[in-house]
Amino acid sequence: MTTASTKALLARARALGSTAASTLAELRRIPAEGSRHQPKPPGAGLVLDVGGGQSAHPRADLVVDKYVVDDFERAGPLGLSKPLIVADGHQLPFADGTFAYVIAMHVLEHATDPVQFTSELSRVAEAGFVQLPSAESELTFGWPFHPWLVDLDGDTLVFRPKGERRAHFGSLFHESYEQSTLMRLWWASERSRWHHSVEWRGKLDVRVDGESAADQTAGLDVERTLSALAQLSELDRLRPLPAAMEASLRCPLCGGSVTVERAQISCEECERAYPVVGGVPVLLEEAVGARRPHATP
């Protein structure tokens, strides 16, 4: 073997060794990155999961989700492993400080008013955890129903309208993530580049520069929602709200105390009435006065 060939082999071996070392360093980062981006609810106290309808956190005592029949902005069909209340995160139907901890995973980026949404999270819970895509993630992968680009300034989430900016190769990145183990490992080792995860106590800080303008949004059909809940009830798939939590319910529109009955919840102050189907309250402004569907004979 010539001297030149030997040098070439040694150079190639050094390059491979350097690549292996770099790859190992990235793999070692994955556990710490994963832990940094996981909620850590307390062992005691009530825990609320807002918008986690497809996969509620195991520690959650209750799930709030607005969409029962439309999965357009959800990663999968509605899961029913936890008691459910159909409500809007902008108008949470609970008394102040009802929960010890609230979790909102990949829901805040859908909000039309992030300040109102986060003020509701802070109002009903002493502490919590939110996670959402970074602006870099939004412009790399892209989701047409997200109206915001979000940056993290210290512990403050800063929302700016996405406007006309798009992830022109978003479908390629989504496909590559699904098909390539190496890409998923790289993504996991660099997760802080792609996700903003903030655990807060007392108040979640948010700043908004501009107004929401999503290209596409999920659809809310109250009649279909009530019918779907009735069908799920007949299949015995719903977990009714625990009686012990009924005292914490409030009117989502005026904040007044409510009277809970089998078929409806009535506000004692504004006298609005909301339907209850299969033990699941539908505490939405759009559902005020809606009639509970009859069970199928």
C-alpha cells in the first residue's frame, strides 16, 4: 500500500470517528431534551388538560376540549379516557383556582386571543405547563391552521401573526419525519429548536403583536356535537363529570354559579342554560339553549 493510500485511509477513519462521536453526543442529549419538554404535575391536587382530547395526560383528572366531531386541528380522534367537558379555552367554565395544575399541549398556537386564553389558564390553576411550536418549526414544517409565529423571550411567549409566510417544503419535512428514524433522532436531540415549553406558577406571561388570521380552522357544529355525545353515551364510552367537581363549575360567559341537573346546567345569574349529554356538560356560548338530543330507541 502506498503512503498516499495509507494517508487516505487514515483520513477516512478519522472522519468516521468524528461522525460517530458527534452522533453519540446527539443521542446523549435526547433524554435531557425530552425531560425538559414534559409537564411535571404535582402528586396532589386536581389537574386539568385543556385541548388534550386525543391523548390526555395520565395525571389529568379532567379534559376540556371544544371539538368532538372535527379532528381537523387535532392529531387524532377524540379520546375518552378521562371525564370530558366541552368548552372553549378562552372561556373556561370553572371557579378561580379550581386546579393545582393545568396542561395545554399544542393548543395555545390555535388560540384566536392568546392573552385571553392564557389568562384563563392562570385564573383556574395555580401553576401549569404549555407547549407549542416555535416560529422556526412553523416555518419549517408548517400547519395551515396555526395563525401565529411564536418566539420565547425569557419566560414570555411572544405571538406574531404568520401572515403570508409559509413552510414551502413543509410536506417534505413531515414525510421525512415519518419515514426516517435518523431524522426523528435528530429532531429529538434538537427539540428545544422546535418546541417552546414553559412551566409557570402564578401567571403565564404572553405578549401579542398583531391579530389572529388563520387560513383554515376547525368547524364547530353544535347539533352534530350533541348527537355524537348521545351516540357515545349509548355505547357507554363517556366518563361523566365526577359529582365532587360540580361545585367548581361556573357559567363560561358571566362566571356565575350554576345549577347542575341531569339534562342541563343553568346559570343562576344570567339564566343561560347549557345542555348535558351522557353526563358531559357542553358549556359553550354556541350551545346556549340548545336542546339535548333524544336517545335512539
